[in-house]
Amino acid sequence: MTTEVQGPAGLRAGPREWLGLFVLTLPTILLALDATVLNLAVPHLSADLDPSSTQLLWTVDIYGFMIAGFLVTMGTLGDRIGRRRLLMIGAFGFGLASVLAALSTGPEMLIAARALLGVTGATLMPSTLALISNMFRDPRQRGVAIGVWVTCFSVGTAVGPVLGGALLQWFWWGSVFLLAVPVMLVLLVTAPLLLPEHKDARASRIDLVSVALSLLTVLPVIYGIKRLAEHGVDALAYGTILAGVVLGVAFVLRQRRLADPLLDLRLFGNRAFSAALLVLLLGLGLMGGLYLFITQYLQLVGGLSPVEAGVWLLPAAAALIVASSLTPAITRRVRPGYVLGGALFLSALGYALIAQVDSVGGLPLLVTGFVLIYTGISPMMVLGTDLVVGSAPPDKAGSAAAMSETGMEFGIALGIAALGSVVTAVYRSGIGAALPKGLPASVADGARDTLAGAVAVAGDLPGPEAAQVVEQAREAFTSGLNLAGAIASAIVAVLAVAAMVLLRHVPSGGADEAG
């Protein structure tokens, strides 16, 4: 049987569980930091290791590929061998891989270390979420705990650029990876003292064929989506996505036949689980897709330095932290479906403001819109995660947590590909006529591909022509950003209505009380 935490009031958690929550926030903060500091370190490690463009791309992407590919397997593995045990194994592996990454002597070694970071990182988030679900069985306490979990993720995202910039100013690029080592050491020491073990004692051995099929489903689809975002219409991208879908069908059919499947498809029979997963997939996907272009606007249209751009993003991060903290208290009085719907409408308003930004003096409007988007995203992350994890039986908490994380990974990849295609199409349409005649084809293609490429080309042109190219490129990019914001606003508004309708049966107490 599955071990249950019984606090002083039956299902209510006690002081040990709240101290254990502190331990579980450590890998959460760390993974948020890790997601932001690498981008800052890319110029420094490029100068030191001299990777090719392909090697650099794999250095950045392989981490996300491995996390997305192994989440389902690791979530289910935690259900079988114990979530605390898997968390500690992953923490040890993540610390070791961080040292290997920091000491890398070549691009190949760094790519291998990043791949290992992805595999071990896939053990951390499902384990922390599953343990929160097991430790906090009272729906209200669990909502508060998940709110703290999301808040810590927000804090890591906010301080990542500042901390990473300080490390890169005083130390070598490998120091950003060594941040993980003391955090993982603290986790390894405190986890056995504060975290109870939980597992499904009735589970059988993991089906290795299902593991292989899950990897061969997720990895090709994620790769294909990313390739579409980078290269547009591409036979290889469509081919890999199609292969992933076909293997995904084979995976689903196999899970239906197994008595003890790797992924229990019966979870999708719970309406709260499926609706919350859909909200996370689309809501985070649109935000992740637009975030990439907002950061480019700040630097390439607004003319800000990376540090200045980071400062302008801090109000949105602060709004995310505050909203994460307030969401559990609000849902004690208001049904989660209505809170989610209201939050999504707020995000839709933020996207609508982004759709009105112009290329001259648009910075205050863009930042205001992004603050509204983040304010609305926060309840979605807290409540969506709580509903997904809380709707699952205790012995399937790891699998449910893995599905939540996998949905987020897929959503962000889809958002970048879809909105990226919109921005790129509008940009290419608007920049073409502004390029001077007689430019070499390779140079002109570079300017048409990205705003950064156009700015680089302008640097080699005479003054009047350079100003014309930069101005037109900024106008074209902003027009693409406007259209992406309008599309996102419309989709999120529809999603808000869907959340209120599909989740109207969930009472203010949470998923457990919905039946």
C-alpha cells in the first residue's frame, strides 16, 4: 500500500511537512535558475570552447529534449521505487553532471554533460510535485504548498539573470553550473530527515518497451516543433513530427493493453485533470512563445542592454510572485474554475496591450501588458498544477506530476513554433522592400531571417541606408509581435471561457472535494 502522511489533524500536514516543503523548493529554484543563466553564459563559453553553430544549438537544446523525453518515465519510476529515493538519486546525478559541465574542455563534453543534466533534471520536478501531493493531503494545504512551489520557481526565474550576471563578471562561465552543487548537497543531507517515502507497493516492473516508445514519441515531436520554429516549412521537421505521432499511437495502444501501464490513461477520464492539463498546455505555450519576442523587442527595438532588459522584466516577475502567493487564499472563497477564467481574461488583456505596441516609445505599454500576462499566468500555474496532481490517486501522483510537466514542455515548444512562425512571416514580408539593391544574397537572407540579422547588416551600410534598414526592420518585427499578441489574446479569452465551463464543478476546496 502507499504510505500516507497523517498530520496532527488526520489529513492535515504538520511542522515536519512544512519543513520538508522548504527542502522541495530547493531543486525548484535551482531548475529555474539553470533555465536562465545558460543564455547569459553562451557568449563566454563560445569564446572558450569555440563550438560550431550546430554544437552551440545542441548545447542549449539538448537539456530540454532530455527533460521532455524522460519526464513520463521518471514520474512513473518514482511511483514504483519511491519518490524520495528517486529525488535523491536525481539530485546526486544532477550535481555530478553540473561539475562535468563546469569543467568541460570541449563542446562535445559540454553537450554530453547537458544531456545528463536533462535526464537527471527529469527526476526532480515530478518527484517534488508528487511528494507535495502526498505530504499535503488536505486540499487547502496542498494549494498553499503548490503556491509556494510556483513562487519559488518565479523567484529563481527573477534572480537568475542577476545572479548569473554577477558570477560571469567575477568568475569563468563554468561557475553558473556549479550553483547546483551546494543546493544538491543540502537536499541530499536534509531529504532523509524531513521527507517521507512514498511509492505504489502494488506496481510491477516498468515495461521497457513502453519507455522506448515514450521516448520515441516525445523526442521526435519536440525536435520537429523546434525545427519548424527555426527553419519554417521543412521536410525533416514534418517527418519527425509524423514519426513521433505514429509511435505515440503505438504507445497509447500498448498502455491500453497492459495491466500496469507506464502511463495510466484512466487519469484523462477525470475532467478536472484533462481540463487543467489543457489550460497548462495552451496557457504556458502562448506565454513562452511570446516571451522570446518580448526579450528581443526590449534589446533590438527598445535598444536596451541585457541588464537593462532584465530590470524592465522585474515588474512582471514581481507580479508573478505576488499572484502566486495570493492565489491559494482566493481559491478558499472562489471556485478554481472562476479564478482560472478571471486570471486568463487578465492575461488576454495583457496580450491585447502587446498587440498595440509600436516600434517607437512602446516600452511602457509592452511592460504593462507583460505584467498583466504574468499576473494572470500565476494562478494558472498554481491551480492548474494543483488540479492535475490533486485529481490523481495518491499512488499515481508521480505519473500525474510528470504529465503536468510534460504538458508544459510541449506547450512552450508549440507556442514558440506557432507564434514564431507568425512573427517571422510578418517580419519577412515587411523587411524585403527596405533592403538596398545589390546586397549579396547571403547577406540579404540574413537580414530577412531575423531582426538581429538586419541590425548586423545595417552596421556595414552607409548612414542613411543603415537607418532605413534598421527602422523598417524594427517596424516589421513589431508588426509581427502585434499580430502574435492579438492571436494570443483571442485564444486565451476562449481558454478562459473553457476553464470556467469545464471546471465549474470543482468546489473552492479543490480537486479532492470535487469527487
